[in-house]
Amino acid sequence: MTRRSWLPKAIIGPLAVAAGITYGLDGGGPGVQVARHVMGALLQLLAPLVAGLGCLTAARAYARGDRERAVWMTGAWATLAWAAGRAVFTGHEWIAGKALPFPSLADGFFVAFYLLLGTALCLEARLVWPVVERPVRRNLAVYGGLAWALALSMVLVSVAQSQASVLEKALAAFYPAAAVLLVPAGLLPAAGFRGGTSAYPWLAVAMAAVCLAAASFGFTSLIRHGLHPAVHRADALWVAGFVFLAVGGFWQRAALEEA
Amino acid sequence: MENVKGYRTVETLRIQCNEAIQAGAALFAGMCGDEVDLDLLVAYLAARGFDGGVIVGDQEADGVLWFQEGTPREVWVFEAGDIPEVLLNGPGRNRLRDLAARGGQVSVVACEPPTVPPEFLDSSDEQEPQPAVATEPPAHPWPVILEHVAVRVARSRGPRLAAQFAAALNRALERHGGGMDGERVHAPQLPESTWRVIVEAACAPVVAIAGRAFTDRTIAASEREVAGGGDEAQSAQAAVGTEGEGTP
């Protein structure tokens, strides 16, 4: 087994196990709750950093100036933005003593994450657009449009009735709606490279988008009902999303090296 | 007389290859044809320098695609009681797909390719591998197209895959007295069917990584670029910063 083949497993494996323990177990005394809170915050910070490492690993498989390198580098910057947002969010929680720092400066980084990841996927979609058959493109566009409209309407219906500020409502609508749009954008390259090993990393990226969309829905839903605790099982979806993103990046590199 | 001898040599080789494949050790046998992606299987075997054959057969016919050092060669289709029908790789593979789609079973058999029997060679000079002679004009300017394909693969899939493509192309060309000199492809005049085999062998690593659709569209886009004025068209595209439909 080469160093490069076990390194991703050695990084992602413990992260997944720690997430399973943190978000899978219930109960325990106050000490256990504090430990879970710390572990949860740590995982939410580490997961995007690992995803960024995966994106960086994939980007380094390409030469400077290659389009694919730009795609993965933009993805790496996106994850870095999310990690920065999580650091600010946790800082507000722990240092400023806010139970739920939403909206806050952290949301600026989270919005940047979605915009950068969307840009990366748009760059990739532009690359593979010509090699995807017209019916597949049409189906993905229709699916993307319907899912986006459904997600937006669901969120809008719920946030419109709340007493939240306009910014809060806008952010609550933006996160899930943006994440849903990333799913077909991730599936398009998978369709373009189908039959080749490059398709699988993009399926992992599409899965990451599914997890992030579900996590966004969970987050906004919990906030709306005033149920957002320090650690909730729905938070595991954020970690899962970034783990899938990391898997996509590492897999892309491995696929190119096995050529 | 030479033509008759040459013909017999080719026929004997086909028979020997088929016998070797039929008697070889099956790596996989009896796979359900409609569940096997034949293109992916061929690309996989080609990327690993496979020697042997892929057999697709049902109760009415058997089709054999044989590989030599990873290069997919001819396809022979054996209908009941008939002389084998010999097809080139492209149309032959379509025939195998048809056989697979109608319920045929797929087997992969590894075997050593037989050597040329000495009684079919008249002199020591003929023991040297002879480059193919063009009996039909190539329909495309393949050397230039393949140079463009290499550039496009490097640009959108990275230098590693482009290096694999170049290595596979070089190996395929060497058998016909050609090769690559840096980024330039040089080859003697070859028939279109030989170029098809070379292109297939060169693109095998690209198919394995990026899939058949990407590879076919890349070749098609390169063809259009060459047909549309080559470097001038490329410069014009670079100047406006846009690329047309079908340009990976």
C-alpha cells in the first residue's frame, strides 16, 4: 500500500468514527455533554479542512493553468471559507457566549462557501457540457429547476410566517436553495465521464451536495422551531457532506494516478 | 504467389489465434451480456496490455475480439457452420454489442498470441515486422488530429493522462514504423483501418479515466478544429476566449 493510498483513509476514517460517536450516542452526564459539544465543534472545523485537503490533492494532479486545476482550487478555497465561518461561529458561541450566533459574521463566510463551490461546479459543468448528451442535460436542468423551486417554496412558506429579520429570512432561504442547485451541477460531470473512473469522484461531490442541502434544511428547520441545541444529530450531515467532498478530491487524484 | 502466401499466413494466424483463445484460461466466463459495458471492458483490458480475447456468444453465433499487447485487433464472428466473418475493431465491436444485447454471454480468456509459423516466411528479410502499406487512403489527417487530441486531453484532464495517451500512441505507432517526436506525430502512409486501430489503442487510457463519451467528443472536436483551419481557428478561439459546442 503506497503512502498516498492510505493517507486519505487514515484521515477520513478517524473523522467518520469520531462523528459517529459524537452524533450517534445519546445521554450521559454534564461532563459527557460538554465533551460532545467540544467534539462537535472540533469536527465541524476539521471536516471542511479535510475536504479542502482533498480538493487541493486533486488540484495538484494538474499543471498550472489547467482548467481542472482551477475547478478543484476553487473548491479548496470554498472549504477554507466554510472552516473560517465555523471558527467565527464557534468563537461567538464560546467567547461571546451567544447560544445561537445566527445571523453573524460567520454567515458571510458560509455564503462565500456556497458561492465558491457553485463557481467551481459551474466551471466544471462548462468543461463537460459539450460531452453530455442533450437529453441528459435537459433532464438534469429540469430536475435542478424543480428541486430548487420546491426547496425555495418550502423554505419561503416557513420563514415567511416567522418573526425573523429580513436578513435571517434571506439566509434561511439561501442556504438550502443554493445547496439543492449544487446536486445537478455535481451530477453533470458524473454523466459526462460515465464509463470512466473520473465519474465516481463527481458522484461523491453530488452526494456531498445532497448532504449539505439536507443539513441546511435541518439547520433552518431547527432554528425556526427554536430547537437548535449545542449538538444535534442533523449536524452529522455537515460532516458527511465534507467527507464526501474530501472523498471526491482524493478519488480524483487516485483515478488520474492509476491511469 | 507472395499474395497467396501472405493470405495463407494471415488466415493461419487467425485460426491459430482463435484456437489459442478458445483453449485459453478463462478469467471471467458466462457473464450476462446485457450487464457488461463492452467499451469499458475493452478499455480496461487495453490499458493493462492484455493478450487474449473477449468472447461474446449465444446459441446462434460466437464473436471473438482478440487483443495483442493491449491493442484490440479484429473481430471474428462464427455463425453456425460458416467460415468466420472478419470485421475491423469498430464495426466488429458493434456486432459483439448486438450479440450481448440479445442475451449472449461474455467471457474473457487470456492466452499468449501465437508466433508466425516459419514455413510461411520466404526469407530472413520477411521476418522483420513490416509496416502496414496503405491500400486505401486515410479519410482523416490522423497525425494532426491526434496531436490536437493530446493537447485537449492535457488541457482538460491534466498532464498525467496526456502522458499516458502519448505513451499509448507511441506504442501503437511504433508497430507501424511511426512514433512521436515531442508533440509531433509522425507515421508512414497508413490505411484508414490501421489508423482506427491506432486511435483506439492510443485512446484506451483516456476512455478508462474519462469515459467513451468524453473521448469520442474530444476526437470529434479535434477533427473539426483541424478541418476548420487548425491553428488559425485555435488562435481565433483563444482571442475571443470562447469555445464552440463539442469542445471539451
